Amino acid sequence: MPRDYRRLWNATGIDNLGNGVFTAALPLLAVALSRDPRDVALVSAATYLPWLLLSLTAGAVVDRVDRITLMWRTQALQALVVGVLAALVSAEAISVPLLVVLAFALGACDVFYDNAAQAVLPDLVPKDLLHKANGSQQVALIVGRQFVGPPLGSLFFALAWTLPFALDAASFVVAAALLARIPKLGGGHTGSAKVLDGLRWLKGHRLLRALALLLGVNTFCGQLANVTLVLFVTDALRLGAGTFGLLLAGAAVGGVLGGVTISWLVARIGDLRALLASLAVNAVAFVGIGFSPNVFAVGAFLAVSGFATTVWNVVSAGLRQRNVPSSLLGRVNSVYRLLGWGLMPLGALTGGLLAHRFGIRVPYPVAGIVRGLALVVALPVLIPALRATPR
């Protein structure tokens, strides 16, 4: 891989190590402040609400400015936000409303950073290496955010509530420094960079339009189910905070396996079968989690879900990067993410309400069934479109 890609990969790994610590510590902090599933869901919803409100704006910005510069500056801003959170926790001045505001601010930064990170990849590696590059990025993300980070986050939170947030802030600083060493790729693409251009392009591409809509249903269901996982672990399974982090790490095992085998998998069965299999497997895994009798079964199903999710992420990202012109990639990604991630806040709130009204286990089988139905409805569109797409 080119040197600049390796710098991006290192920054991704460090950033997501901090994110993994934060991923475990944030819901634990929310639960420590309130045991109401609706409050926990509200914090999660605030994290993803920016994808609904800011995604289109971010796409236009990503196509007009230097993407690397935007990325490291966004990381620096996130370091400041998490630093403020750590200071509030240390001063015992944090509350659920403040946590919601800070979670929204971090989510807003993620909208710009993640869009730029996907759009910049084709500028750093050849197109024939995109599957490998996306897979490596997913491995770095999963190892940090799900495998190493969450157990550390749970451990540090048990030692002192401030520690995981201080570590996350430091990881943003280091990642920003690494990204700043990548040479600028130019001052953005020429032209007006109108948001509607991305919308028109995606509307005219049958395959990517169908995948965006299907992603919207899947991410809605993912948040519906996972938003109260911390309560599922601590209340339904009666396990400690440390086990919550370990379960997230268990899910990462499957994700890492998906990331390192994706090139081989696509070469053997193709994009079509890989995508459809990942969707079907994830629907089954969600139902299985809801009916799991113990922590070992939950961990196994989470690992299976992690594998399937990584396969979906890598293959769908590669399809966008290969088909969308570079000058439009930021805006098309923004519309794609708006359709695909815009319902996540609603999914989180719905999951909290379902758990509050019907029980902690209920959201998982509901999410699995809805995901399965969505796949069945999408098959007549996906199969012809994907068969017409070259590998």
C-alpha cells in the first residue's frame, strides 16, 4: 500500500482505539446517570442525529475543500469536545441533557470526518486495491472500536469515570497529528459542488439507490436493537460493566475476520452473494441474540453479526468508490448516508420505547424480523442490478 494510505490507516487505528474506549464508557455513563431505557436511547439518538441534519451539507463541503485538512481539523475539534466532557465528569457536573448535547457535537464531527475518509480513499490507492484498502480500514476500525477499546473503556470507567474520556481525547490529538503529515491532495474539486448534483446522480443509479434504501432499514433496526444492549447485559443477564466491554470485543472478532477475508470471499463468490449472504445472516443473528439464554450465546451471535456487517460495509463502500466520479463522491456519499443513516436516531428512540414497554429482549427479534422482510422486498431489485455489475 502507498505510504500516505499507511498514514491514514495508522490514524484510523489510533482514532478508533479511543472511539472504542468511548463506545463502552458513554452508555455506562448514561446508565450511571439514569436507569431509564429512554434516557439511554436519547443519548444514542443524539450521536446519530447529525447524519440526518448535516449529511448533505457535509457532502458539499467534502467536495470543495482539501479532504485531508478537513479530517485532521475535525479530529482536533473532537479532542476539544471530549476534553470538555472529561472535565465535566471530573467535576461531577455532568447530566443526561449535557451528555446529549456533547454526544450530538461529536456526532456532527463524525459526519464530516467519515464522509471525507471514504471520499479520499480512491485518491490514495488504485481502484483494483479498493477492496483490500477498505478491508484494512475496517480491521483497524474494528480492532480499536470493538476489540481493544471497549474492554479498556469498561475497565477505566470502573477505575475512574474520567479516565476513558481523557484517553479518547488524547487519541484524537495523535490521529490529527498523523493526518496532518499527509500531503494535501488539492483545494477541492472545481465547480459549484451543489448538493442536488449528488442527489441526481444517486437517483439515476439503480443499484446504489437500492442499497442506500436497504441500508436505511438495516441501520434503523441496528439501533433499535443495540441501543439498550448495555441494559440487556447488566439487567437481563445480570452481568457487570466489564462483561459489557468484553461482549463488544467478542463482536469485533467476527468483524476482524470479515475484514481480513473479504478480498478472498469476494473473489470466490462475488459481490452479489457476499452482500445477500451478509444481510440474511445478520437478520438471523439479531433474532438469535434476543432469545439467547446466556452470555456465551449472545457473544457468538454478536460475532456472527460483526462478520456480516463488515462484509456489507466493505463491499458496498467499494461499489460506491468504483462507480461514483471522484468529483461527486463526497456529495453522493452524503446522500447515501442521509438515506442510510438518517433513521438511526428514530431507531434508537424506538428501541428504547420497545424495551421500556415490552422488555429488554424484545427489540432484537423485532429488528431481525424487519431486516429479513426488507431483504425479501429488495431482492427483485438487487439481484438483476448486481448481476449487471462487473466484479
